[in-house]
Amino acid sequence: MAAAVAAPATTNARSSKTESYVDNKRRDDIRQANILAARAVADAVRTSLGPKGMDKMISSATGEVIITNDGATILNKMEVLQPAAKMLVDLSRSQDAAAGDGTTTVVVLAGSLLRRSLTLLSAGIHPTVISDSLYKLSVHAVDVLHSMAIPVELSDRDSLVKSAATSLNSKVVSQYSSLLAPLAVDAVLSVVDPEHPDLVDLRDIKIVKKLGGTVDDTELIRGLVFDKKVSHAAGGPTRVESAKIAVIQFQISPPKTDIEQSIIVSDYTQMDRILREERNYILGMVKKIKATGCNVLLIQKSILRDAVTDLSLHYLAKAKILVVKDVERDEIEFITKTLNCLPIANIEHFRVEKLGHADLVEEILIGDGSKVVKITGIKDMGRTTTVLVRGSNQLMIDEAERSLHDALCVVRCLVNKKYLIAGGGAPEIEMSRQLAAWAKELIGMESYCIKEFAEALEVIPYTLAENAGLNPISIVTELRNRHAQGETNAGINVRKGQITNILEENVVQPLLVSTSAVTLAIECVRMILKIDDIVTVR
Ligand code: ADP
Ligand code: MG
């Protein structure tokens, strides 16, 4: 085999000896530089893996500080310039899109596979052979994962909660997992459409963040929440029962012309006329609105002119209409879906059939004197839900939101693909064991490569143990033994610091997270291996 590989090299060398030598060296150097840069990125997040992983504090040039444990967030915020290293950042982002969780795992796996690739390259194996072996490995690895999977029903709420809790375990907000995990499950299940039981659109779950209280005060709200006050300059209502709600995209204020202009008024009668016109204009609008029975107005934010003026608020208050202004443009879709109503773009189109109905709209005081507007008891409510996240400081709230996103994604994965798998390093060690056994049946270079990569998968249990302060070598060795004896669900119990049946510890994760981590990591490594030159274009 070695002779066969060496043969083309000698013919090459004969034709142009020095050139080929220099050329190959350059390619090797570039490949090596790429691998080293990518591995540096993987090493940066390695310590964050697992329930006992460390958190990172990211401070940006603008002075913004973030504390997080989420691989995708850490890498996203890092300013990586080397193109191969950027691929690892993208890798974590793709895992985030595909599965939502396992963003650290995928990068750590890729780092370990790259490290082994370097060993194989330096042993003189051609990158194409390595890359092809990796492809075969990924197909086989997914099969192994499938064979370990446990089917789960959506009615089995307990299992869903357990897997959401596993993803929250490793977060800064892990102490609140008993609250957030069931909340995530309820939120996702409430937006599943019976007509498409496999699909969840996370845009149907809105997370509203409000400073104050603790994460414990986070709640799920069947309805809408606005993180703002009611606009009631002139003593308008702040609570409306059996509300008829209009979402409007026009303003209740005097119109402005497109061009900058000024009118000079020279006498009082003319001024009176202008004011009267303005009053009539606004009064006309308010009357039209009132005529439909509407008693709650949600007004879209406008940059052209004020959504309401003091005068219009005065008339609206007289008509007992509750006003919430400055609703963001991109929230309109969610709001109309929830309220089951239509947005109204012009006063001429203000009709009763476009209104939404709810039992109660009220401004409530929460925590430290701040107010939110809540709409509850919505009639024919669309399949959406709102989560009001609370926290004592902005860092905590932001991290709670990111962690909740992971938990929501985990439940979404289970809705997409209804299989669970054990966590705690069990799937990785089982893959490693079965792939190593398979490698023995193969011949040639492939066998050698696959054996090497099978070992690379052990990085996950190794790192989990390392981050938990255990002795990684003895833990991984014991884990390997237990799996060899047929205990496929033996994993690292980080709380007890020993190997136990990890299913009994309730550490489970969606199959989709593991399969997508393995396939995406392998895809990325193959791509990096195939690059042999960097061409910069300006
Ligand atoms: P990621 O960003 O990749 O999701 P995490 O920091 O969430 O990274 O760690 C996930 C890993 O931690 C998974 O391999 C999972 O099996 C493992 N894990 C989570 N909770 C536990 C636990 N209680 N005991 C052991 N392993 C756990
Ligand atoms: Mg996780």
C-alpha cells in the first residue's frame, strides 16, 4: 500500500523536482494551519461543556458584557478572522439552527476529529482517503445512535420535561430548571398545530423580557404581554373588560406633508381655523373608531409622525378607548395571529370584522414599580404563546432567554423526531466502541482511519469528566468497560462522580441533537481537510 502511494510522488518529482517539493509543502502547511486555527476555536469552548462546565464572560468593544454557557453564543461573539476557524463558528451556528442544543458538543467533536486528522496526515495518509473514511464513519455512527434511541410520545410529558431539564442543567440558570423545563414543554406543546403535528415554529412563542423580580417569577401567559405602559395622558382607561381590539398601522395625529414647509399665520381667526380643522379631523377619526365598538387600540410605531398627540389621547380617553402605542412593526404579525384579527392600515378600512376580542386588557404593576399591559382570555386565540421572563439583572435575563431558547429547541426536536437518547457521554462512548469494532472488519487505510476517529469521539465523555473535576482517564476507561459489558446506557453521573445508568438519572436528550452534532461535525472536518490553498482576493 505504501509503495502505491509513493509511486506517483516519484514520477512527479522526476518531472520537476524542486517545484513539486515546494508545492506539496505549501499545501501541507496550509492544511496544518487551518486545522490548528480551527482547533484553537474548539479549545476555547471546551471548558463550557456539560453540567459542570464553566461560563464565559464576553466583553465587547462597546462595553457590553455577556455571561453565557451557550457554545453558539460564545462563538458568535468571538471575532474570528482565520477562514477555517470561521467554519467552526458557522458549524456551531448550523447546529443551533438544526437542533438548537448541542452547540458546544458539535465544536468539541470537530476539534477532536481535526486533531486525529492531523495525526493521520502526518502518517502520510492522503486527505481524500481520510475524508472518505469520515463519510463512512458518519453513516455508521448515525446507525449506532438510532439503535440506542428510545421512542417517545408527545403525551409523555415527563420525558419531554426531563430532556428540557437536561439542556438547562448546564446553563447559568440551572437552579431554575424545575420551573423553566415544564414551562418550555407547555409553551411548545401549546403551539403545535394538530394538522401538522411534526412542525413547530418557534416564532409562535414570544419571549418578553422584563427586568425585576427573579427568574422564579418567569411565567407562561396565554395571551399577549406588552412591555410598556398604557398611554393615558388624559385619564383614559387602564383596564377594559370584554375588549374589542384593533391593531392599527396609521396615526391618530394631524397629517404632515412629505416636504419640509412652514405656514405663516398672521391673524387669530386663521389660527382658530387651523386648530378647529385639526380638532375635527381627530374627532372624526375617534368617532369612526368608536362607532365599531372598538375599545382597545394597539398602534404601530411610526417614524414619520407621532402615533398620538395629547389632543387625540384626550378624545380617545373620552371615548373610553385604551391605547397602547409604539408597537413594533415586526410584532404585528404575531399580535394579529394571536388575536385572530387583521391589521388596519387606514381609517377608511376600520371595520368591525377586523377587530379581535378578549375578556380582559389591563395594565398591571409588576415588581419594582414597572408596568406591563396584559391581554388575556382571547376569543379564538391563534396558536401562539408568550413567556414573560423576569430576572434581577440584565445579564441574568439575557442568559435565561438564551437557555430557554435551548430548552424550547429541545422540545421542538422531540416534536420533529420523536426519539430520545441517553446523555452523559453514553452515546459517544457507545459509538466509539461499535465503530472501533467495525474498523477491525475493514481493511487497509480505511480501517486505520476509522479506528483513529472512533477514539476521537471519546472526547465528549472525557471532557465531561474533566470539567466535572473527575479523573478523565479512569472515568473513560471504566465507561468503556461498562459499555463493553453491554450496559449501553452507562454514562457519567456528574453529581455522584461515578458511572451509573444515566437513564435513571433522568439525563436524556433528543436523538436529533446527537445525530446532527455528529453529522455536522464530520461534514465540517471533511470540508477543512479538502482545502489545500487559501486564495485571497481583494
Ligand atoms: P451543548 O451546548 O453542546 O448543549 P452543554 O453544556 O449543554 O453543551 O452540555 C451537553 C452535554 O452535557 C451533553 O453531552 C449531555 O449529555 C451532558 N449532560 C447534561 N446534563 C448532564 C448530567 N446531569 N449528567 C451528565 N451529563 C450531562
Ligand atoms: Mg446544552
